[in-house]
Amino acid sequence: MAVFAVHYVYAEDKIPGRDEFRPEHRAWLRSQVDAGTVLTSGPYPDGSGALILAQGDDADAVAKLFADDPFKREDLLADRRIVEWVPTMGAFSS
């Protein structure tokens, strides 16, 4: 399986919705970590978005999986970008 960087961009006008759905979003992420699909995730310290590393067969499969994320489902993202990433060293390299 390939590794993908999923970049979330947050918008200021979506803060109340993200606050409301954050517990469900994090529970969904935890279920994906438990399933081995999500490798790690976390928000950027400046509040502008988040980075999630996920495994999948291709970008379309990852996009389909992430359509179930409450943040995506509830239209709480200003933008989302999914890019294949090839780790060559460290914890995520093969």
C-alpha cells in the first residue's frame, strides 16, 4: 500500500462546526488508526489545518475513505488535498 499525506485546510467561519464535530472526527480517526489505515494525524499549531498520513491503494481510495470523516461529511473544510508521499527514511519508511 502507498502512503498519502492528507492536508486539511480550515476556514475561520467553520470553527463552530469543527468544535461541535471534533469528538466524532477524532473517534473516526481513532477507528482508522485501529484499522491500520491512518498512520498518524494532528492539527497544525497555528490552527490553519491538519496533516493526516494514511495508507491506501491509490488517491481515489483514500478520498473515498475520507469522505466518511465527519469534518468532510459536514462540509467543515475550506480545502482538502491528498498527495502520495514516499517516505525514504525514519518511522514511516519501508
